[in-house]
Amino acid sequence: MSILPQVLTAPLKQLLRRCHQALLPGSCLLCGGDAGPGLLCPPCQGELPDMPTTRCPQCAEATALGERCGACLLEAPHFVRVAPRWRYEFPVDRLIHALKYRHQIAVARWLGEQMAGALPDGEHWLVPMPLHPERLRERGFNQALEIARSLARQRRLPLLANGLQRLRPTAPQADLDPRQRRRNVRGAFACTVNLGGRPVILVDDVLTTGASANECARVLRLHGAGPVTVAVAARALKQRSML
């Protein structure tokens, strides 16, 4: 008699979950419509802005013919590639805002699922972009770490949750010129492990100027990382006329 409930527990849970999804479908995070078991309804998901097909193979900035951009030619980044899922513009910015400022952690899990296909093959360490302890206390969680956890599950990759630490807060990068951006983040990060030559995927929600990701890649390389790929949910593009 005691064996039957144990045998039926897992199937019953799956059945109840399916019934719940069928009877009470979820609301789309963007339009409020029926999203079923997903985060977004199919029409909203179809409207998310894809990256341009012609972009720099290293930093993913838009270029006319898919050639390396001038910035990467002038001074090559310490990472080998940026792997973004979408352009950072409406309505992707609303998803990122819901995660970071409305604490909707389910968005991080969904972003990880959507980003998993863009990751390079092979064994890599997953390392999230760190938050400064003060910002972490204010927000209560690190959105990059939550996305990295989802990616680790999807791709079965090891996660170094504290592989990088942010030693000091930094000023916003948007209003700084390239030299000021590099100076702003110089010495802001520290690596806590020896990476032993294994390739690393640095995970973040958005890549804007790329200065923080470049400094993190530099520090990771100094601590034994192989090639560093930057995986982000969205990439902010400057050269919009080339899209």
C-alpha cells in the first residue's frame, strides 16, 4: 500500500502541472496576452529584434559587410567573440528592466534558455559578470549569475559563480570616451581561481560599450583562461544606419 503513492508521485505532479498550464495559462510579460507555459506569447517573441547579419566577428558591432570594426582593428579586445541573442532596444529593454528592477527572476531563466544556442561548442567555464557588494545588497541578486545558472543547466557546463569579483564600484560608461572607459574599469575586477587554460564564457545581460567585458576578459586571461567568449542577452549597437 505504501509503494503506490510513491510510484505515482512524479507522474501525478507532471499531470497536475499540465492541467494547471492548460486551465490557467500565463500572461505574456510584454502584452499581457496568453503566453501559455512560456514567458512571452508567440507574436511578441517573434518581434524581438535580431542582431544584424553583418557584424564585427569579434565585438558584434554592426558593420557594412561583416568585417572587423575599426575599434577592434585599432585595439583588439581581450575576448575573442561576443555572442548576443538580440539587439538591445524595444522591447528587449523591457525584459531586462523586468529582471533587474522588478525582480522577475523567471526572466533570467528564460533568457538563459534563449541564449544557449549561441554559445560555442566544447567544454567552457561559465563566469558571470560580478556586481559590487553594495549594488548586490541594493538589488538582492546578480542578474548575470541568474542567467549563467540557466545556461549551465541548458548546456551542462560548470559554473564558477564567484570566479570574478568587483573590487570597487564604477561610474556609468555611456558618457565616457574610450580612454576614460578603460580607465574607469581598470583594476575594478579580480579573479579568484586558476582557470588552467580552459576556455571561458563570460555571461552578462547587456553589452553596451564593452569596456567592462574587455577588462574582465583581460583579468581572466591573466589567471589562466583560454579564449574568452562574452555571452549576453542583448547588444547595444551604435551604427544603426548599417542595420
